[in-house]
Amino acid sequence: MSKKLRAVVVLIALAAAFSVPGPTAPLDQEKRTCTGDPDVDWNAQIKSCTALIASREESARNRAVAYVNRANAYQGEDDLDRAIADYDEAIRLDPKYALAYNNRSAAYNDKGDHDRAVADAAKAIELDPKLPLAFVSRGNAYFAKDDYDLAIADFNEAIRLDPRYALAYNNRGGAYHAKGDLDRAIADYSEAIRLDPKQARAYKNRGNAYRAKGDLDRAKADYEAANRLKPPETTP
């Protein structure tokens, strides 16, 4: 189990949405490109988000969304300092923007500043106690600090809020694995795979748990499944 629960994986669920009045809204094409979603080319997103940020026709809220989505793109490119600067601007424009705090938490976690990551995720939870993503972000930061019981408590809450949250199961499995509870880890990885059969990370993590138990045949099968879903040179 990798000690670094990469924020970019979480970002799949973290794209922010614009308020678009209608099909003829200004910069409508830029809004379709500036998504914060990893399925859209990061460089194209940076360009479109920058145009939205520079526009005087956009509301403060829409510019805050553009900052968050451009930050997601910078984070996807591992440019964490620019990502954090953009999350800062989004929060300046909208101090109650829970998602901006949550995503900045993930960026701080990737930088190794786990205390700030915990603080930002806690602020996101304060602003939106029903945001399961924020509990996962704080759980990831606790995990990085080796506070596995606190991490598990946060992953538990994320799962309570969203019982189909595959990533929360995968990450809770990682915390159980770190505590040496391999059976619970395997159960959580298996549930993550059931909910999201294309999650290569969960297969790889379950393979590691099986290998730690000495079950090399099952470990090999899971590694092969992970490699079919994602080539080994790009598997995190």
C-alpha cells in the first residue's frame, strides 16, 4: 500500500460546476472545457479557465469555479504551488466554498503539508458536513500522518454518507493494511472493486495484501487484473 494517497485520484469527483444562464452565455465553450475533470486535456482546461478568470462578464462565483477547476488542472500536472494559489483565489472570492477548501487540502497533502491538509478538510466539513469527499481528504491526511484510527473514522463517515463511494473503501483498506489487519483490508479492497470494477488501484492494493498473507496465486491474479486496467508503467 503506497503511503501517498494521491489527490489526483480523488479529483475525478471534484470538478466544480458553473452557473450558465443559457446556450448563448458568454464564454460558453470555455465553460464546457474548464471542467476540472481528468477526462479533459489539462492544458486545454488551463487555457479555458484562464479566459474565464480574466473575463469581466463572469460573476465572482463563476470566477471562483474557474479558479478551482484550473487548480485541478495544475494539480493534475503536479504543479502544486500554482494549484494552491488558485484555490487561495477561489476562497478569497467565495470564503464559504467548501469544495475549494477540500481540494486545497488534497494539494497540501500531496506537498507533504499534512497539518494544513487536515485543517482545510476540517474547514470543508464545517462548511458542508454532508460532503463525503472532505472526510476522504481528511482521512488521507491522517493516513499520511500515520494516524490510522482517525483516518478509518473519517473513511467510515464518508462511507456512511455515500455507501457506494469506492475510493473511500479502497483508502480505508489502506489504513487497515497499515495497521496489519489484512483481512479487513482485503474486504475493503474487494468492496471497492465490486463498486468500481475498473479501479486498478484497488486490485493492486488487494494484491499487495494477499502477498503479505502469503497467498501468491491470488496476489498474482490481482496484479494481472490491475495491469490489464492500467499499464504497469503508469499504475500508481
